[in-house]
Amino acid sequence: MAKGKPQAQRVPTSYELLGARIQRVINSPAAQKSRSAALIKEPGDTDADWSQMLDELAENDNVTIAHRDDGVQVFWTVPKDD
């Protein structure tokens, strides 16, 4: 089998890195149990990425965002099956 050129790995964007970090926080056992998570804006987070992430979170049904000095607190409910 012929070997091709090694493909360069794509570097994730700053938004993708932010999304992965937020996903880890929200999916943590403690956050899932309390159905809430504190999302802290880190120095490397751009205002544009942070704003886009909050806008996308706010679009979800059953999600409430409370703004804090250092970030936001996200709360969610899980709808019951009918």
C-alpha cells in the first residue's frame, strides 16, 4: 500500500476550544446533578467567541442564563416525556 503525504492536523479555532471547555463543564457530574454550571470567561477568550457562545446557549429551550461579574451561571431543566 502506498503511503501518502502525512496530512496536517487542523488546529481548532478559539471558538471550538471555548465550546469544548464549556461542554466539559456542563457535562460534569456535579453540573448534571444540580442542572447548573458556572461558566467563567478566561483571559484568552475573545469577546466575540464568548458572546456567540452565550447567544447559542440562550437559544435553547429550558435554559436560563444569569450574568455574574466573572462569567455566567447557566441553569437548565429537563422536560418530562409526555
